[in-house]
Amino acid sequence: MTRVDFYSNASDKLRLARQIAHKAWRSGMQVLIYSPDAALLEQLDQLWWHDPPDAFLPHARASASHAALTPIVLAEDIGQLPHCGALINLGDDPPGFFSRFERMIEIVGLDAPDKDAARQRWRFYHSRGYPLHNHDMAGTK
């Protein structure tokens, strides 16, 4: 059964997504970062090319021909799922395909609408019996 981890009170969701993806990649896990927002994925892609400059993460957009060979994939389309290790959701809703993954990671920011959407996702997973874990990121960078 998919393990679901919530990282709440994230001051910078994209930087935290990078940190989590980096840790998962270092441990040998493949990662899919999902968002239905193409602009958000583009922003994340650009951030990863420049910050930090000495710690490049091997990643590709799901539409790239080499995506299946790349350990970290950015996807906006649920039809583009080359990996089933860890899924980092940057969308407001639970992805309908999350149960294919070993781990589901939800990152929750500081603003009220993001927290409300996360509460709905938490209830969704809880009502279906998924093991839930919360990591409070308040005060961390």
C-alpha cells in the first residue's frame, strides 16, 4: 500500500520539493513530480538548473524522449508516468494514479487556501485507509 507523507508549513514548496527529490534520488528511488500547472513545472525546472549551482539533479520533463531513463521526471499529464517510486504532488487534488507509487508526498505551504486543499487531500487518503505521516516543516529552511 502506498505510504502518504505530508510535509506541512513549507515556506518554499519548490525548494522543499527539490530537497525531497534529491534525498530520494540519493537513496536510489525514482521520482515523479506532478503538477497540472505547466508554468509551475517550468519554474521548477529552471530553478533546478541554477540553484544551487553545484548540485544539479538529473531530471527531465515527462514528454522528453529520455524521461524513462531519467531518475527525476516532471509531469503535468497523468498519461506520462515512467516511474512508480516516489510521487511528489504539487497539485491541489489527489492524483488519480497515486496508488501506483510506493510513496506519495504532499507538500503544504503556509497560505490558507493551500492548507485547506491539503486538509481535503488528507481526508481523502485517510478515508481510504492509506498510512499517513505528517512532517511539520515550520522553522526549517
